[in-house]
Amino acid sequence: MAKYLFVYHGGGKGPTTPDEIKAVMDAWGAWFGSMGAAVVDGGNPVGLSSTVKPDGSLASGGGANPVSGYSLIEAANLDDAHQKARGCPILSAGGSIEIAEVIDM
């Protein structure tokens, strides 16, 4: 099986109350649980990103669609990875997922 990097973008402002936080964590836990052993690394949310430009300068903000988190998932192929991604809670929060196969070196 191949490994796929799921890079999450967006997803709203995030939960603020204890009940909202619990609901979001439960949704992510259920999604990861539905994939079982295919979850190689559940990953984490990330803070505000910056971009190193070709001239070496640093730009804040991560561009037009900054990264909000990542996971590493095992899948048979891109179609399988896509099917697994479709249940991700970030999609219902208005976010998106970038999928890329990890190339073993």
C-alpha cells in the first residue's frame, strides 16, 4: 500500500466553546476510527504558516489558501485515498484537502 499525505486547508475559525471542541474532536476521532490501520499518522493542526520565496525572503500568511493541518494515510491508490478523504470533518467546515502520494526514497 502507498502512503498519502493529506494536507488540510481552511475549515473555518475553529471551535470556541467546550461543547464545540468536543463535537469537533469526536467527529475527527470517528473519521480516523473509520479508517483503522490506514491511519499511519493522524497528524496535527498547524499554526499560521509562512512562505519562503525564491529570493529567500519570508512572507507571512501562507498564501491564498494556507495549510491548517496534515495526516498521513495508507491507501491502495489515489481513488482509495480520495474515498477515505471524503469523510473528513474539515470538508463540512468549508475546508479542503490536498492529497499527494508520498514517494519512498
